[in-house]
Amino acid sequence: MQAKDVMSDGVLSVSADASVLDAARLLVNCRVSAMPVVDQAGIMGGIVSEADLMGDAEDYVTASNGRPTRKVRDVMTRNVITASEDTAIAQIARLMQEHNIKRVPILRKGAVVGIVSRVDILRGLISLSPHRDEVHSAYRRDEQLRREIYAACQGRSWSQAKQVDVVVNGGVAHLWGVAPSDLVRQAYRVAAENVPGVKTVEVHMHIVPPTATRVGL
């Protein structure tokens, strides 16, 4: 089993040109502990975490006084452990253990196409259980639903499909990510509910106003 089989897509990212205040707002609003840092072409240049930003508390005071603050590129971690889509999940698990990290960005030609977290690894391991045939069958059904839900969220006037992540477990769809308003968040719910085979939809998306600095992948 490889990274592409278990990774989460719809990765939340931040521009290297964003201020540390903007990055902090994104982390807090979206309840994540770290985000890839990308340029305008979507190429990853590093990762910014809560720890990176907490060292710049003075910048938040500076921002409140209307003075320029430092940029994400000034505080981000540049030496990031990454993997490709074809990397075996066993190897990714070893990287997590060796470097004491919780997630590994998955790159394709330098651009982030997904994230493998500890829970993604566990999902993959569960699918290799003694009841793997039954589990694989259920996994394939859920994975097909995930693709159909994701497709249903694309090409809409309200859609920001690359800012939503879909997880399906036993026919129950979970939508994660961000939306610019509650109205758009509900639109994602309706789109998912209309996909045949979906039992229920749980929306865990957070509302982030469009004024926040974001870069889609």
C-alpha cells in the first residue's frame, strides 16, 4: 500500500508572502497545527507550525500598531520530511517514528498533492487485517463515494473544491476544510447528500472569511 492510497488531499496551505499574523489566523480558524508553505505555482518551500509562529509574538503586537510584520518565509521550517505518491506507507511510518513527526507532505514535482497523517497510516493498517477482503470491499465502496462526493463539489459557482477534504466511513461522509461562509458550507453538505449511496453527511468545515490569505493547491 502506497501514500496515494491513504493520503488526504484538499490540503490547506499558506503563501510564503503571507504575514505571520495571517498564518496564525489560518491555523487557529482551521484548527490545524501546521500547514505547507507554497509559492504562486504551488511549489512547496517549507512548512509553518504553531511552534514557528509562537516565536514571533512580538510581530502580533507590531501588526496591531499598523507596522509591517515578518513574512511566513522568515519563520517557516525549510527542511521538511516529504515523500512521493508511490512511497510505501511502511516507509512513511518509519519516517514519522525516526523524526518524531505527525504528518508527511506528499509531493509531485515539488507541489503538494496530499498529506499522510498518523491516522491515515492506521486506516491503511486496518485494511490489511485478517478480514482484509471484507475490509477492502468496504474501503473500495467508501473510496468510490469519496471520489463522487469530491467530484460533486467541483465546478460549482460557490465551490472551492481544493479547500475541502472528504472522508467516507461506512457510507457516512465527513467534510473537512474551510468555507468562506455558512451558506457555502451548507452547499457542500447538500452536494454530498445528493450523491447516491451516502447515508449521512457530517460537516466539520470551518468558516474562514475570503479576506484571509490563502493559496489553493
